[in-house]
Amino acid sequence: MITIEGRAKINLTLDILRTREDGFHEVAMVMQAVGLADTLTLEKREAPGIGLVIDVPWLRANEKNLAYRAAKLMQEEYHLPGGVAIHLTKRIPMAAGLAGGSADAAAVLRGMDALYELGAGDEKLCELGARLGSDIPFTLMGGTMLATGRGEVLRRLPDFPETYVVLAKPHVSVSTAWAYGAYDAHPAERHPDNDAMIRAIEAGARRKAASFLCNVLESATIKRYEVISKLKEMMKEAGAFASLMSGSGPTVFGFAETREQAEKVAEAVRLPDVDVFVTKTVGCNTK
């Protein structure tokens, strides 16, 4: 039996460079893993097949689920003789811009590799993950990385200095496809300075890096969901030294200097229709 965590991510930057011939968007973004995580337990079965149990009754536990698809891909790729039983405990909000589904798939890939002693290695697991979703290679590797291509081409950066992070997910769901479509219709005027962000991270300058937070999807999503702008303002008023929407949204994150400050920010945005989490940035998964 293997127990493994799938960690959420936030985007420190997200830029869209162009629409590719394959229909995907060419992106350049600095991604950061955080401590908020789903927990997955994997156990071998003699009989073939995949049994997926999720503690969220309405969430699909079949071939539509990325965790299920990751297990199936590993079975097919390595011609595994037996099956696997997976129990998934969800903590990362869904449709939130935090890569929860990708994190689960990444955990299954690593878990299956360990469970069956396959010795696949990071490069192979990332290649398999990229077949399933653009964020999966990052959630496999964790830490702080520059992601390019459609998000699957990764460059390791020094770990972002450990920082308290407040996550606020309003009770709305944002489709990634919708967010990119809305951006295409009305592109952002301000784009991230990824080079400046990377230099600040390399220097260990947390506040300097925070000054370069930028997500081009934010302007498109805020037009439809004004609560995102409201949460950003509330976080800053409560003492967060920076705030941004993650991914395609609607989750907003804020940086705080101390646990006490983070709890103060969290209390300020703990509204009836908002789920709030206090966590930290975390380093790479392969140390």
C-alpha cells in the first residue's frame, strides 16, 4: 500500500503568447506548489481493473476522472498484470485554478510507479503526465518552475522563499476553456515580466518577486466574476503584501509575512460563499 499527496499549485505569473496550430495556447508562466493537498492511498489488486473511491460522492470516479485515467495509462504503458484500488480524499477545491485534478493524476502516476517498483523516473512520468493534461508534469515535480509550451515544458527554478499563502475560492466554477476563450476575445494589456520574476526568485527576494505577480487571464475572469476583484482588495486591506488570481480562477491567493498575519487575512475573506485555506509555499517533490 502506498499513501501519497497531490499538492495544489498557484500561478505567480501566467502569460499567453499565441494560439498554437494544435489549438492549445502557447504559455509562459511561473508556477508554485503549495501545501494544500489531496491524499491518495493506492493498493495492489490481483484482479485486473481500477477501483476508485472518492470522499466526494458527486465527483465522478470513472474514466472521466484524471486519477482513474492516470492509473489506466500506467497499466497500459507497463502491461501491469494486476489492478489497483485507489482511495482519494479531496481537500483541493475543484474548478478552482489550483490544478486539483492534475495533482491527483500526478500522485497516481508516482504511486503506481512506487507500488509496482517500475523505476519510471521523473522524465518518463512527466511524459506520461503530459498525455493527460498540461499541468500534470508540474504537479509531479512541484516546487517553483517556469512552464512553457502548453505548460508541460518545465525549467526548475530555486524554491520560492517559504511564504504563508491564503487561498480564497468563491462558490463559482470557472471553465478553463471559457477563460481562454474570453481572453482571446479581449486580450490583456498588461503582461508578466517573467525574466524579472525569475531574477527576484533567484535572489531570494520574496517581496520583490511578489511585485511582479501577473496573470493575463485575471482581467477576463474578473469581468464576469467581480468577487475576484473584491477578494483581492480585501486581502490587501487585511495585510496581505500581494494578491493574485490563480490560473483560470476563481481562486485568489494572498501572501502574508507570518502565520498570525495569514490568519488575519483568512478571517477577513471568510465569507459565507467563499472557502478559505491557510497554507505555505513548498519546495520541489524530488529533494
